[in-house]
Amino acid sequence: MTKLQIISVFIIGLAIALIAFSGKDYSTYSTFEKADQAEKEVKVAVELALEEEIIYDPVKDPNWFTFYATDENGDKMQIAYAGAKPQDFERSESIVITGKVQDGIFLASDMLLKCPSKYTEEEINIKGQQS
């Protein structure tokens, strides 16, 4: 083996070791049921339950709001987030929340919103017909 091959194998091995031991959670999304049983924080992909009340009072506490969401199994749970309510929160298509369940409430430490597409299906079809 040449020096270049030895160095290449070493770099590839180092990269694999870094990925394996990075401590990141590369697992799939959980559900509320599994989150209730988990001892550590989990990620749950949810949809906002618009029929339920969203409570946010920036005068009283700008870093706290609660809402209800449903997971992929259709289970609904109250979410409490210790942070400011994101702009256009109600328009999000889906939300990935990270946290854990405590006393029947999902305490979210992080949230990632998936915004609606810039173009609707109707707009795409109209533009396609004009071409």
C-alpha cells in the first residue's frame, strides 16, 4: 500500500468514527405514546390542531405559549413551549417538536416549523398550461 492509500483509509475510518460517536440522534420521529414512555427528549412530527385554543400572552410572559397538536397516530396532546411564538405559526403545515412528556403535557425545548409551499398546486397547473 502506498502512503496515499494508507492516509485515505485513515481519513475514511476517522470520518466513520466521528459519525458513529457524534451523539446526534438520527432516529425517526416518535409519537406522543412513545414520548410518554421515554426517559430522554424525543422528536415528534405533529400537525397543529386548529380547532383548539392557542394561548400566548406576550404581555404576561413573552417566552411561553401553549397549543394542541396531533401526531402521526392521530393522538392529540397539549404542547407547552418555553419560547416566543413563531411568526405565521398558525400557517405551518407541520411542526417537529423536541422535548418530553411531563404530567400529560409535552414540554417542548425546540420547535422546527415546516412552512407552506410558496406555490399551490393550482398555481403550478396554471403556469404549466400557459407554457
